[in-house]
Amino acid sequence: MHWSLAIAAALAIGLPALATAWAQGRIGPAAAAALSEKPELSTTAIVLIAIPETMVILGFVVAVLILRGNG
């Protein structure tokens, strides 16, 4: 495997993971504040926290495609 493929696969997972951490760092406190005032928003809060996680999952899929595509 060429070293550039390994770096591309690492970036495909690493960058979305950092973006997800940043997004959840902002969504989490806002969701907690909203839930303290309106507990009926729990479903919305869970969805808003789960949406950024899909970026990491898609990054993992891209990394697998990068690594398997040139084997």
C-alpha cells in the first residue's frame, strides 16, 4: 500500500471526527439547556446529537473504499 493512501484514509476518518467533536461540543450544552426548560424536546435533542455522528460513519466508509480500491 502506498503511504499516500494511508494518509488519505486517516484524513477521511480524522477530519470528520474532529468536526463531529466540535459540533457536539456546541450542541450538547445547548440541548441540555433546552431540556431543562422544555423536557418534551428530548427527541429533538437526541436527533441533533446523533446527526453529526453520521459524518464519522461516512468517513469510515470512504476510508474503507480508499484502502480496498487499490489492493
